[in-house]
Amino acid sequence: MLALLGGIASVLSILAWLGVSNAAELKDLLDDSPSPGSSSETHDTSGWSSGGSTGGDTSGGSTGGDTAGSSTGGSGAGPSTVERDPVEEAFKAISAGDCLELYDTGRGGSSTINWSVDVPPDPVPCDSEQALVKVTATDTTCPTGLGKSYWSHHSATTGTSSTLCLSRKYHPTYCMLGQQTGDSISLATMSAVACRREPVPAPYNQIMHITGVYRAPAGANANNCPQSASDPTRYWAWLVDDGATLLCTTIYQGN
């Protein structure tokens, strides 16, 4: 009872402090007070953007939440692009067993091969006369010997190297470059040249005409090249394909 009387006394003291003398005045006071959760303060949101605003500290945020370092739709960074090397791609498109219309022009001299094209061409049928080399392997150490060579490309774009190991394919009636010193002739075994008498790139001084491409018999040499027993032609011959093929030639005498 004493606690109840004390509570009533406290309420009466509060009403007196508020200046309320009866229940009706208390009701009017409560009706004039703002509702819970509302605010009469006005916020100026003009000019707000990620990173700051005028009139308030919005570093790292915007109206409605923290959007530091972001924007609508994502970061805006596009997908990264990988640089391409078309020449390298052409090398990688060639496989062992492919045949190419590719040859040494002779313009690099006797110590350097100058290939007829800058980019590996599309393969051609290996049984066609356009097939001048056969790819024996790729991206490895290439074998050496007469009628064998290689073509390499180092890509400055990707930093990698590509290599084609090549073996020459010889066709009768085709012509090649030769360097004659006395009775001796050195053959540019990867070369090809038009069969007509015209200046050839130094140090070459002869056009050699292929008269025959044969499976080499034991002890094969130029004596196996004459077309008949009475053939007076002077022949120069080479064993190519690791000695398996006899390549017979003469100095071209046509126009």
C-alpha cells in the first residue's frame, strides 16, 4: 500500500512539473507529441556521390548505405585481353607430317636460309608438285643432313619459340641453286628457282636441273644418273634423305 501511494505521488509530481492539472490536459499533451520513429529534421542530399558531398561527411558512402569504392553496375573494369601473335599461331597450326610449298630463295647466301614466305603457308597434299618440304617434327631439336633444315620463330609478344623441322621433297624437272668451283658444285639443297637462264643471287652461279629422284642403290653416285648407256650428259648427284634417295642433276642449259 505504501508503494502504491508513493507511485501516485510521483505521477502527480510529474503532472505538476508539466503544468497539467487534470486528465484532459494530459490527453491534449500526448496528441501534440511526435509519433515514434519520425523526425522533423530535414536532410539535404543534393550533390551526394561516392567519395564525398557538400554539407556533410560522406567519405566512402552515399545516401542509403556504405558504397565506398563501388558504383552502380560494378567496378567498370572490362575483361583483360591477351595479345596475339599471328605468326606464332600459324606455326602452331602446322603439324608433323604436313607438307608445305616452302623453299630457300638463296638470297640469304650459302650460310643462311631465306624462306620464300614470312608466315607458314597452309599445308598442301604431300603427293602434289607444290609440296617442297615435309614437316618431320615440331618444337624440338631438328635433325641435320643434306636436304634437312628447320624454321624457327621467336615471339616477342608471348616470349615463346616455335620450330618446324623440315625435310626437302624433290621433283624431277624442278631447278635448284648451285655454287660451282671448278668441277665441284655445292647444291643449295633447300632451294628452288625458276628454270631459266638469268642472274642468280650470290654466291650461287649455277641453276641445277633435277633429272631424276631415285631410290639409292648400294654405292650410288653420279654414274647411276645417265638415262641410257649412250647418254653423254654430265651429271652431278647427291645422296639425300639419310642416303636413301639419289638426287641426279645437270647444269641447266635451257633458255
